[in-house]
Amino acid sequence: MNLNLFPVPIRRGFIVPTKIQQRETNEVLWRYFDQAKENTWALESGKTTANLPGGANLFEDVAFDWLTLPILDDVKDYWVNTLHYRRDYHMYMDSMWANLHYEGDSTGEHCHVNGRGKSHVSLVYYWSKDNAGGHLQFRNPLEHILRHCPLDAPYDDWSRECGYNYDWKTMGMGVHEYVMFPSWLMHRTQPNTKCERIAFSMNFAGFPNDPTENEWTY
């Protein structure tokens, strides 16, 4: 029997807006995208709100409460019960922005923490997307170790041509789905298909509460 040791805990979820929420969200998004220019963000083609005034703090706009409030509850549960991060930390949403990709656009390989950053949990929510392609991909954190192993050439070649391989894992995400993961996990996107892809990215961080206070629980 084979065992898959040391898995990375990743959580998926699904939030569908009402028609009113969808209309209000689109109104806010396109106010930003109409100002944005393409290819202005590192490792990012297409457009992003991240470098516009207020565009990296979309969670402050009440138009997104339908999304951010339930996600915040789910991230708290993920923080405590899945990742087993410290309960005496105050967890909060640190940033939220949106990316718009046209055909062929992509996000390069990166993670959301680098030793100086304060992000601990990251999340991607798909507002619009072709369900058949342009998916999110995660890099196996053991990949650099596997490259020291005497892998059989046919397996190595096959693994690079299919959805599952030893160095990257493709997540087949759909519209209104989200995925949360530890911020240190490297990820990227496949080139987008013909349909517009709009994704919200969110970062969550924590800092110690006053040690004289009780631990917060969820």
C-alpha cells in the first residue's frame, strides 16, 4: 500500500452572488479596470487593480461584503482547524485585488510571502472564467528534491504532459469557486483561454494578541 505523506492542506469553496450583488460587483470592478493598463504588474499580463488607489484593498468596499464576510469565516476555520496556526493571533484580511486576463494572459510563478511579508494564508476566487481551461497550478514544494532522484525518462516526459505531475498540480477551478492555501506555496496560472478571466486574490495575516487577553477561539 502506498501512502501520500506530507500533503499540503488546500481548501476549496463555492460562493454564488445574487443578481444584485453581481451587478454591484461588476460596477465597482469595471471602474477600476477602465483605469488600469495592461502589463504593469510584475509577473502579470492583462490588467490588475493592485497598483491603483484603493485597488489592493477592495475588501474595504461594502459591495464585496457578500464575498469577504463568509470567506473570512472559512479562513478562520482553516487557520485553526486545518493549518493549526496559533489561536492567540488576531487574524485579519490584509489585502484584496482583482486581475483581468484576456486570451493568452497569465500570472507567473510566485508566492505571497518572502520572509519579509506578513501574509500567512492566501486565496483566489474566480469571478469569471472558462471552466475548461486557464487553471491555477501549484508547485510541489518537494520538487527540488525529486529532481535529485533517478526518475525514469518516460515518466518524467509523461508527467509534464498531463494534469497531474510530480512538480506541478493543476486545479480545475470554475466560476464562483475559491481555493485557499498557505501563502508560502508557489503557484501560477495557465495561459487564459478566449473567455475573460477575472480573479480576486486575497491575503490573510495574523499578529499576536495582547498576552494579557484570552486566546480567541472559533
